[in-house]
Amino acid sequence: MSLAEALFAPRVVALVGASGDPAKNSARPLRFLRKHGYAGRIVPINASRGEVLGERAFSSLAEAPGAIDHAFIMTPGDSVERAIEECGARGVPVATIFSDGFADAGAEGAARQARLVERARALGVRVLGPNSMGLVDVPGRVALTVNAVLEMDVLPVGTTSFVSHSGTMLGAVLSRGAARGLGFAKLVSVGNEADLGTGELVELLAGDPGTRVILLFLETIRDGAKLAAAARKAHAAGKPVVAYKLGRSRLGAALARSHTGALAGEDAALDAYFRDCGIVRVDQLETLIEIAPLVAGRAPPNLARAARVAVVTTTGGGAASVVDRLGVSGIETIAPDSKSPVIDLTMKATAEQYTAALDDVLASPDCDGVLAVVGSSAQFHPQLAVEPIVRSKKNAKPLAAFLTPHAERSLALLAAREVAAFRTPESCADALSAFFAWRSPRPGSAAAPVEWPRDLPRRGRLDEAQALVLFASLGIPVAEHAIAQPPGYAHGIPYPVAAKALSAELLHKTEAAAVCLGIADRAEFDRWIRAMLERVPSARAVMVQKMELGLAEAIVGYRDDPVVGPIVLVGAGGTLAEIYKDFALRLAPVGEDEAAAMIEKVKGLAIVRGYRNLPRGDVGALAKAVAAVSRLALVPGLPVAEAEINPVIVKDKGVVAVDALVVMKEQDFSPPH
Amino acid sequence: MSLAEALFAPRVVALVGASGDPAKNSARPLRFLRKHGYAGRIVPINASRGEVLGERAFSSLAEAPGAIDHAFIMTPGDSVERAIEECGARGVPVATIFSDGFADAGAEGAARQARLVERARALGVRVLGPNSMGLVDVPGRVALTVNAVLEMDVLPVGTTSFVSHSGTMLGAVLSRGAARGLGFAKLVSVGNEADLGTGELVELLAGDPGTRVILLFLETIRDGAKLAAAARKAHAAGKPVVAYKLGRSRLGAALARSHTGALAGEDAALDAYFRDCGIVRVDQLETLIEIAPLVAGRAPPNLARAARVAVVTTTGGGAASVVDRLGVSGIETIAPDSKSPVIDLTMKATAEQYTAALDDVLASPDCDGVLAVVGSSAQFHPQLAVEPIVRSKKNAKPLAAFLTPHAERSLALLAAREVAAFRTPESCADALSAFFAWRSPRPGSAAAPVEWPRDLPRRGRLDEAQALVLFASLGIPVAEHAIAQPPGYAHGIPYPVAAKALSAELLHKTEAAAVCLGIADRAEFDRWIRAMLERVPSARAVMVQKMELGLAEAIVGYRDDPVVGPIVLVGAGGTLAEIYKDFALRLAPVGEDEAAAMIEKVKGLAIVRGYRNLPRGDVGALAKAVAAVSRLALVPGLPVAEAEINPVIVKDKGVVAVDALVVMKEQDFSPPH
């Protein structure tokens, strides 16, 4: 029996800790399995009763006769380990653990969880949870969960599957979907992901013939590489993966050492991750439920320009409430052969006119997708506009419908015909934006490994000069520089120069006033040295650089993110990237084309892209530098934790790196502050 | 009979153009009036039938016997004028015009509308519309509308009224509300607002004993001053006004002459307008329907610090989906006496525990509001958490509930007890954010009128020197300057200086390279003059200024906005305000405290507020300058269209205006480009 079978289609389920009191949570799995027509055998395990809700019960797994495919464990935290031992002894291949008090409950719980998983692995028992609410296979009639929503009488069957960090969301998705005819295939609450994680489940679903679309509700990402690989498999299998991810407002970067680290907070890195894995990211919770028909059976549009959507509506205000938001996402609204961007048939459309307008734009080469909006008629007169949508040319083009009134029957009508229909203008616009931002997974880099410069250490922090050597080795022009050593501080750089104190204790040199720009001559240099030594007694030498002036400054950074892996960032220079969060971020490495596309996204770099007739900077050279920095992801063993050039000076011809920072993963000093 | 009575409670309604075919739109008002129990008399007017749907019909208003309080006109556009004439002749006080083809149909229609309204005024007939879908008074059983949603059998009665530019939205609000027990009082589709506008309707509703909350769906604002006055009346009457406004993505500033004009696009100005009028602005459509119980009977919180919300939940993921968004809006989540910011009772709460936790935070002085989240139990086990919410300490504190599953009965249960409950995490967070951003209307300025400097013209564009005189007259320090006239271009400003060509044809001088900074001596000055004259032959003189250096640059602007009236703006200097939309905007005039609060909102000015230990700038002096510029709103007759200082140099002590632009309303030259 495969893992997928034991998990989703067990022939025999043991319910460890099943209660005989039907009002209790731990009685629910038995009630729900029966209620929803489970065809297999149910074996309640209850230490104190020989019978549970009419089912013969056993005092332990050891005593239960016959093979058991899946154990659902609900006993208190400290007895879970015993249950797993018994699973091992009985050869139960999968255990779902509802019990909490593990990694969800602080360090001690996390240690208990680690021990539990280690033991389960040794015993050959795969674990879902702990702290999992269980799973549901709707077509297979397996309702192995404690989620109260399973009290509902009918679960609509569909081909959308769902993996969730929140058990509650199983109920939200199932019940909200059921209310409007959106059905599901498999739903899994992954809990703490001690063993079976989101990535492995997505992989199982990618291979599941009953699943066409995979939805994810994510509170975090614990297995970034696995999930990325699974998303690629799902893509290869033609199964779109859509994610809703919590944590947009969290900073989570308090401990970052570089600007890059601070900027590349969890959320921005995850955005890049989802994009590069080919995962569609939605912003609104209900979009996750509603988007499935929009993506099912479709490939990523991979648009290189702004998307164009044609709008057919029976309500101007209703259409505008969606179109407004599309505009904010940069989606253009067009209407072929019409003066207005919206085909507005308010109060005068017959069904024939609506059908004709819709089929027209669905067939038009001028738009990438169609938005159909229906006003008050959607509730009581579906024949006017809802039915024309249902009858429209299927699959000619992505089609999203928004109905302004409360109209659940019309929503169900559309769902039955696999037309994506939305309850709110916001989720409708969110879905279209997410759809058109959807890209195929980036192919893995075929680039050769990058050699680490022989003279540079592979641990500790590189000093400023070493950092410049590293960036130069990647092919990035660096400012002419020299190290001026005490006591004489001699150097051969022609004036004017910039000077910076070198000290292991300074990270943000501008803050410490250890930098001086535009030193005109030797006398001024000597005066600065004296003043600087008073303020920065830890300075062990001085980096002297040729003064470089350009048209703009940029920051280019690299980070091996603990969640998503190597990333590269380009942002507006100076303090702008930080103050305005003005940067673009991708998984590393990137090629020059992708780097150029990143630069396009940085608003502050408009000043070198021809803004207000200002002189243009060498954006191509900046793209080369971004691609070069991203190649740190090709250094075997990934020794670099964070690296950045801040600033890269962008000139009319070329760029030059003037300030560099590299932090290695293996430290040999304690961090400042 | 008052206007409000004729409009909302007519004893006799004439339906002009009522159809005898029940399937037609123009049969709806008669059907709906009857269906929903209208107690008055219905008089169909139909040129070709003596009977309409069983009601005696008349061929014209002239022939209908008895007094008529309200005529609902559905005949084609060109016959509307005749109907209005007949209304006038019969003394019908109010006509609602459903017919379209007026201002909604281009310039010709707009002219027809203007003629119609002029005639109606002369005849003493008030007009709702044209292009209005009509109105509904739910408690009064007046369903005088063509909106198809009135096919519904029962309209729940409530105390929330609704004024909408979109007729369809009447249906959306009514039907969505009805599905979950949210009732309404009066609903009005204002159409083209040829006569009766949103402002006047809000004023009527402010005086309506049956209305506690006023909701607005706005596509535009046609009567800014009236609506502002009405909002103040509503506030004085203790009736919150909540607006959803379309048009966030529109630029609408293409014709602006100054940066200020370009930045103060419709939406930013409207944000300031709503705020200063005490109108709550919501972002999501469904929030408009759901927010009423949250604001009903409450006064604006007028918080001067970040709002603090306590969270009680039975689902971690469900709570996080709201809390995440609250964080983005700057709302803090706190839990008194607890380590976690959320009181999470997942899978273990009894009703007693939920009640206790809820009452605890509702009574706590540590939070400004409470968010109650309920997971899967909300659908089938309302006794667990929904009923405790219903029983919670009413009105102790703003309370918002979010239910994760489909749970319409629970939503209705909460609605019946006037607890604000939300279907999506996004609208829940939106409502809380809007609530805590809500402020009392700004009191009208009691400041004395500001005198226009005697030497300055009141029309045309002021030149640079005149503009500086104007700003100096308002009390703003301006850079020492002189006008150097041809042929000698003599001046008395000590070097180094900045020089700018003065020409009526240049607006953005930096673009035209007509500016030179840091001219070191007379020889350099002369060289620049020669070069400049070649490139700017239209230059008639040169403005010479003392070079001013400071810690940062800001833009301070004023505009008499055509929709909302005088506004003042402060933004980051240089190109930052424009590139990053980094500015704060208020209705003018503002005091120094308000100006200081505006400056706090400008991210780019962080660099003079102590960011990264950079030296602090004189933010107080900048606030004084902002308040001074805003006093242009106190010049009698408001002669100034747009005015701005860009930049104001912010120093460690004081500020100084170095570049100024003033555009008067009455032009005497044609604009450039």
C-alpha cells in the first residue's frame, strides 16, 4: 500500500482515543467517517470501553485485530509516543496526530516532537501532524478529521485539493465552497509538519489523478526546497498550485546584518519564491476558494507586458468596482472596437446581446482575458446574463464573473459549468491579477559553478577590500582603491578621494561618521585621519578610493534566505531602498534579462531610465552587475550568508561598485550591537 | 408636504410610462410597490392603455385625478421634458427620472439635462436623476424602483440608509444584507444628480428619525461643499457617514500645472476630504454593507496614536488572516496579561471561557477595540463562541466578529443583536482600520482672512520673484534674491549663487536646463548667462539667489481642488514626492499641529526626523511653512489655483523657500505644452 493510499484511502482506520460521548471532539472522526459514508473498517481504541458509539473498541492498538492502514491519534500529548510505538509494532504505515503540545507549545514541546519523529522514522511510521485536524478525501468518502464543519450533510465533490497549516481553514474552504457548488477532492491539515510537510503533500497531489488544482493555506514555509520541487512537478503535470500566505505585516528581519537582509523580509522573499516556483499567490482569503476554475487546465500566461482584460457588464458601478482594482495592479481594460473600455449593457441587454458581446471578446485577439459582470438580474433573472456566461465559449480565454447581488444559485450555476465566479469585486480583481502575474517555474540554472577566489577566506566576515575582490572576481567593476596602513597611511590613489575607516566593529559606516567623501588633497586627508581615529579608535586601516560620481546610486544584494534559499536584490541607492521599500527581488541566480526586468521595477531608478529628460544611465551594465552578484548562488557550498554593494554608482557608461559588505555563514567573531 | 415626505413617503405615486407587460422593466415599479405593500395610491400613466396590470391608467399626468406627490418617469429621453412640464402644471413636487440619455450620454445629453433642470426649477419640481433607478423606503414599504432585486419577498427593516451613484448597488446592498439579517431604512439611486445630489440627500437622512447610519457608494463627487456640510450635520446628529468611493486607480491629474496638482490626484484629495468631513472611508465593497453596526451610535475615536485591538479566537489561522491586515494598517494587536498578542482558544474553549475572555478584553482599559474570531464551530455549534459574542457586554467597546466558515445563520444571529460581523478577513480588517482612522469633522477655520499683497496682480501667472513675495507675505523665509536684468545682469547677491532664467514659457525649469546652482563668481555667472540665452531665448531676466544648503528638501503645495476645495500638501523634495507618491495632504487651511502631523506621514522626511542618527532638521519651522502656505485658503475670493514651493530647504535651524510657483485662477496667457 502506497503512502498516498494509506493516507487518503485507508481500508482500516484506527481512532486512538476515540470518545464514546458524541458531544466530544474526539468522537467526531468516528461520527464523520460514518456520516459521510466511509466504506472501510473503523477501529476505535479506548482504554476504558469495549464499545464506542456502537463500534467494537479495543484498549490498545496492540489488541486490535487485522491490518491497520492509518491511525488517527487523539490522546493527550504524553501518550502519543506510546501510540506511535504501537503503530510501529503493528506495522501501521501512517499516523495522523491531532494531539497538540509539541512544536506548537514552545521549546520543550519542540524537543518532544523531535524525539517523536526520530522514533517514528526508526519505526517506519509516517506522521501527519502533530496538531493536525486530519484530512478529508471527498470523492473517497474519507472524513478523517475533527473539524466541526463535517457536520454538514453533503460534501460537494470536485477536483480541487487543499493543503493547510490551519485546520480551521479546511472547514472554511469546504463550507464556503459547498454553499455555492464548489467541490473539493482532498483536504489536508498538516499541523506542525513534523514529518509529512506541505512539499511532500503537494508532490502526492501532483500525482493524484483526482486532483486538478492544488490550493495552499500557508502560515510559514518549513520545507522550501521540497515545496519548490513539488511545485515544479505539479506544473509538469499541468496542475496549477495557488497559495495564500499569512505574514505580510511581519518584519521578521530584525536580525538581518545587511540592508539586503533587512529589506528582503520574509514576505518579499516569498513573493519571489512563489513566482519563481510557478505558484500563483493570492492576496485575499476568498480568492483561494474561488480561483480554482480560473486556473484549472490552464498554463501560466507568462505575459511580458501588461495584461489586457475586456469587460462586459450589466452594471457600470459593479464593473468599475473590479476595474478600479485591476488598474491598481497594472491590468489594462480594453473593449475591442468600442470607445469605452467597458461594454456596458445596463438595463438594456437581452440575453442575445450579452451572449454576442461576450463571445466577441472571448474570440478577440486584442485581450488576454474577459471579465463578465452581472448586476441585480443575477439573483432572480439568471437567463439575462448569467446563463449567457454559462453558455459562453468555454476555455477560449480566461473568464472571470462577478455578480453584484447575493446570488448563490447563480454562483452554483457558474461553478457547475466551471466558470470562475466571484462574490466580491476585490477577490475577482485579486484572482485576475494573480492569474496574469503567474509564470512557469524558472528552469534550474545550468550555469557552471562559480569559483571562490583563492586568496579569500571562506569563513568570517570579509573586510571591505576583500569584499571588493570578491565582487571584482564576479566581473563587477570596482572603484580604484588602496588600503592606507598606519602609521603613515600612504596610498597611490589620485585626489579627490573617498576614505573609509576599516574596522570589524562597524557595519553601517555612514552612521558612525567613519567615512569622508571628496577629500581634495593630502593635507585634508591627514586632517581627516586624525579626527577619525579619535572617533573610531578600533580602525585598523583606511580604505582609500577614487571619488566616483554618476547619475544615480543603486544597492545590489545577495542573501541565502533560510526559507527560500539564495536571493538577489536590486534597489534604489542611498536610504531610498530602505525608506521606500523600493527594490526588486528574485531567487538567485538570474540572467541579465531577468536582472533588467528587476531594474524596471525599481521606481527610484526611473531617474536613469529617461525620467523627465534626465540623462540616461547604463542600465545594461547595472543588469550585468545584478546578474554577477546573483552568481554567488553558484559558489559550491554556498558559503556567503549576505553580500551587498551599496552603492553601485550608475554612470552614463558603466557602473562601479564603491562600497561592499560580505558576511560569511561561518562566523569567527561575535556580531556587533 | 416636505421634500423628504414627497420623496420617501408619497401618498400618491404616478408611474409615467408604466408598461402593462409584467416582464418589462417599466412594469417593475408598479409590481414592486404592490409586492412590498405600498399603502398609497398608484397612478399609471400610459398613452395607449386605460389599464395597467389591473390599475386604472391615464394617458397623461394632466388627466390623472387628485394630487400627486411623486412622479416616477420612465418614458424615452425626449419625452421627459413634457412629463416635467406636466408635473409643474399639476404641482407634483418631486419627479424621479429613470430615463437615461442625459449627462450620461455625452455633451448633447448634458445640455438637454441642463435645460431640463432649469425648467424643473422654474416650475418648482425637484428632480431625482435622470438615470436614477429610484428609491426604496423599507420600513415605509415604498419600493419605487426598477431594480430587479426587489423581486425578493422580504426586505429586512433596519436603520441604515444608503445613497448610491450606482442603481445596481441598491440591489447589491439590499440582497447581500437580507441574506444575513442586515436591514435597511432608505435607499436612493441618485443617477446623474441633476438637481437632488448626494449632499442634499445626506442632509435629508441626517434629519431622518429612521436613519442611524448613512452609507454612500460614490463614483464621483459633484457637490463637494454641500456633502461636506451635510456630513457635519450628520455628525452633529450622531449619525456616522461611511463612503465607498470608486476611482482609486484613475490619475485624473493629467492637466495639472504644478507638481502639487499632479500629486494631489483625485483620490488623495478625496482621502483628505473624507477625513476632514468626518466621513469613514472603506476600501472594500462588502465592508460598506457590514460596517454599520460597528459605527452605529458611536462617535469618532479621534485616536492620536496607533489603535490597539485585542483578539479572542477559536482559530489561530483565522485570527491571523485578520491580524495580518491590521498590522499593515498600523493597528497593534494586544492581549492584556498574556504573552501572545492573541487569546487563542482553539479546540479547547468552552462557551464560558470564550465569554470570560471576551468580557475581560471588552472591559480592559488596554485596548481600543476587540476582534472576536470564530472557527468551524460558527456553522453548526453557535453555542460555543457565537452566542458568547451575542451575549457580550454590549457597547462597552467597538467589537468586530469574523467567522471563518460559511455561517449565515450565525451572521444573522449577530446582526440581530447589532454586533458587526464580517464574512471575510479583509473586510473585517478594513472596517476596523476605517473605524480607527475615523475623526470628527475638522471645525471650520476661525482664522481671519489673509490679505493679498498690494503689489501683486490677482490674475495671470506670478513670476518667480512675485511668487516669492507672496510666500514671504505669508511669513515664510525666502532665499535672498535679486532680479538681474539685461543687458548687464547686475545683482548684489554674494557668491556662490544660484541662477534661474525667468521666462513665462518655462514651468519645469530643471528640465529646460535653465538653472545653474553653485555659481562661484562673476566670471562663471557671465559665462552661464551667455550659454543660457542661447538655450532659452525667451528669458527676459535672471533670478539670482544666495545658495542655500540644508539637511533635506521638501515640497509644500496648495491647490484649490475642483472637487474638494483648497488643499495643502507637503512631500519629500526633489523627485521623491512624485516618484514615490510620498506626501501628505489635508484640506486647507491647517494649523501648525496638523501640519506637524502631516510631516510625520512623509517617509522621505525621516532623514530630518532622526533616522539612522542623521542630524535633525527644523521640523517645527517646516510645519510653520506648511501652515502658512495653507493660509492661501483664507485669501478672499480664492484667486490662487495652484501654488508651491519646491524645494523648501530644511536646515538644522529654520527653513528657506528657494523655488516658487504660483498659478492664478484667472489666466492671461495660454498654458505651455
